[in-house]
Amino acid sequence: MPRKPNYQFERLDRERVKAAKAAEKAAAKRELKEREDREKAGEPDPE
């Protein structure tokens, strides 16, 4: 017997996953930009 669909929950779950992925991508992009700015300024890499 198929389950009763819960469209709102499924949509919210998809949106939450999408938002987490976008936040991760933005953090990586921000980190790359900061690293490039440090290299342009001639500062050593903190790693």
C-alpha cells in the first residue's frame, strides 16, 4: 500500500538541502577570495 504523500514536508526538505549546498558553495567561494586577496597583498598563507 503506497504511503500518503506529504508534499509540504518533501518540498521543505528539498529546499533545506538546496540551501545547505548553496551555503557550502558560498563559504568555499569566500575562502578562495580571501586566499587570493592575501596572495595579492603578499601575505603568507596561514596554513
